[in-house]
Amino acid sequence: MAAFRKIGILTSGGDAPGMNSCIKAVVNKAYSMGIEVVGVVGGYAGLIKGDLVPLTQQSVGSVMSKGGTFLYSSRCPEFKTEEGMQQAVKTCHENDIDALVCIGGDGTFRGATDMTFHGIPSIGLPGTIDNDITATDYTIGLDTSINTTVEIIDKLRDTCESHERLNVVEVMGRDCGQIALYAAVASGAVAVAIPEMPFDEAAAIEKIRTLRAAGKRGMIVVVSEGMFNPDGTPYSETLAKKIEAETGVETKFMRLAHVVRGGNPTVRDRTTAAEMGVKAVELLVAGKSNVVMCQLDDEIVPVDIAFALIADRMYKNKLKDGDLDKFTAEQIEKMKALSKKRQNEINNLYKVASDVGC
Ligand code: ADP
Ligand code: F6P
């Protein structure tokens, strides 16, 4: 007999292409095990309000190809209060929801942990375009967002060539420069600026001057949104103005922003999402919770949420006093290895970018 009668599923935080694929996988796997699934509309806000929709294999039949999340998403500060949490738990009890699958980023996983501690076993799935969760090599949505970014930059390049212009393109990624790095390499940018690495502005400007003198017509510079001026304003626009002023190259600026979060998910995002969704149901049924599904060296494995959150802080050099106290020496070593691996990935990608002329 199944361990659960009903699983609730929600998408929370920034949406990501591939979230629908996750939902479909959870629904299909759960029903194959005799478990019902109910969708929570609008993330944790929907859980507080009791905004639920029954999901069946029929109702999720054609959602896989669609971007966004058909269950909608939200950022819900109320959920972080004890009152909000109690209301969310009440919704679960009143609707016979025995467990939750929560798709989102680190904030969403914190919510999943709180639900677990309040008696509703929950599992997180990493759905964010930023690929900024250190415990997993990959987050659902990255591949689609990079492909969309490159598709747009290719179009910008066409018109830059025609008009002998440069385009500075600001891309998303919060404080993680992966989207910028992949996009720069794949689109043949002449420079890329990311928060994880020092940016030599003078060298980039000199390079642009030299390239133009040598006859290069169209040029692209990619800047991650995590780059700021000392006064906190976005660096990308400042750089665009500086390039034009100092090189005489006509320079346009474009902020891609949310457009790269939409669109039909790529095969990679659909399949990774599906695999993670299936594993999440299997684990819940096996009695496991409070974990996030991670892709590590091509395998989908559960990682304790507390471990994943602190590994992130370690990578970002944001550890607070006492953060490591409840972890064993072995776990701390694993966190260090994950942080190093992530830094190496960025370094290697940055080197590729430099080697190909970014
Ligand atoms: P993401 O999941 O993409 O990181 P957010 O940080 O906005 O996005 O988190 C999504 C939601 O998760 C929040 O709106 C809130 O409802 C919930 N959440 C965030 N942080 C916490 C926390 N510390 N405790 C409980 N719930 C949280
Ligand atoms: O985390 C995904 C992301 O798209 C980031 O790249 C970006 O900084 C942020 O979300 C934007 O958030 P919002 O949708 O709330 O504007």
C-alpha cells in the first residue's frame, strides 16, 4: 500500500522553463503508484489560501512543451511568518495532503524544510534559470534560458553588423555569472563581465578600439546583471556609455531581463525535470523528505536541504558564525569540495571565454 494518499505540488520563486515537465512527471509517477496529486496554485501563497486544483494524467497531458508554470508562482513573505506557516499546514491537513513537492530556488527549499518540520514531509526540486545552487551541477531552466539568450544576441549581432555598432547586453543570473559566460562564448562576444571575476574595463575598451581599427563592424559585450557600480546602479549601462565615449563606436544597450525566463523548454530541461520529478515521488514514498533533488556527475541524488543551503553560503563566502556546527567533518569536507567544483566550473568557462576572444 502507498505511504501517501495525496501529494501536493507547487512552483515558487522565479519561474523557470521545465517546471511544467516536473509537475507532469510527479503526477504520472504518483498515479502509477496509486497516489493522488493536487496542484497548489501560486506557490506558498496558494498553500496559505487553500487555492488547490486536482491534477490528473489527463490534465497534465500537454503541459510539457510550455514555458512558465501552469500552476503559477509567487514570492510570499507571509509564508515566512508562523501564522502563515500554520495556515499552510492547516490547508494540507484539511485537504489530506500528506506530502509536498516544492519546485523553486533556495527560498523555496527553506519553505520545504519548514513544512517538513511542521509535519508535512516535503522535497525540493531545483527550478531556476540561474544555476546558482551549489549542491547541484544543474538547475532546471538554465539550458533554455541560455539558448534563448543566444538566439536574441544572434539577432542583435545581425543588425550590429549592418550598422557598424556594438551592443552591450545585460543578462540575468542574479549573482551567478554562468548565463553570461555561456552566452558570451556561444555568441562570440568581444568581452564578458561577471560578478565572480574581476573585470578589466580598460583592457576591454582598448580591445574594442583595436578591433574596430582592424575593421570589425558588429560587436557584442555581455554583462551579468550581478555587476554593479559602487553606488549600486547597474554597471551594464555605465559600461555601454563608457565604450561609446571612449572608443567612438556607436553603442546600444539592451537588458534582456525576464524574456529569457519564458519560452518552450529545451529537451535537456524537460528530461532533467522529468527525472527529478520521478525520483522525488519515489523518495517521498520511501519515507525520505527534507531533501533537494540534485544532479551530481550525471546522477540524480537527494541532498539534505540544510546541507545544500549551507554549501551555498560557503561557496558565496557568506558563512555565519555557527553555520557549520551541526555538520560532521565529512560533510564540511563535501561542502568544500562542492564549492571548489563550482569555482572550477566558473574558472574553466571563464578561461574558455578568454581563449575564444571574449
Ligand atoms: P527562490 O525559491 O527562487 O529562491 P524566493 O527566495 O523568493 O525564491 O523564495 C520563494 C518563496 O519561498 C518565498 O516567497 C517564501 O514564500 C518562501 N521562503 C523564502 N525564504 C524562506 C524562509 N527562510 N523560510 C520559509 N519560507 C521561505
Ligand atoms: O532567480 C531567477 C531570476 O530570474 C534572476 O536571474 C533574477 O535576478 C530574478 O530572478 C528576477 O526576479 P523577479 O522575477 O522577481 O524580477
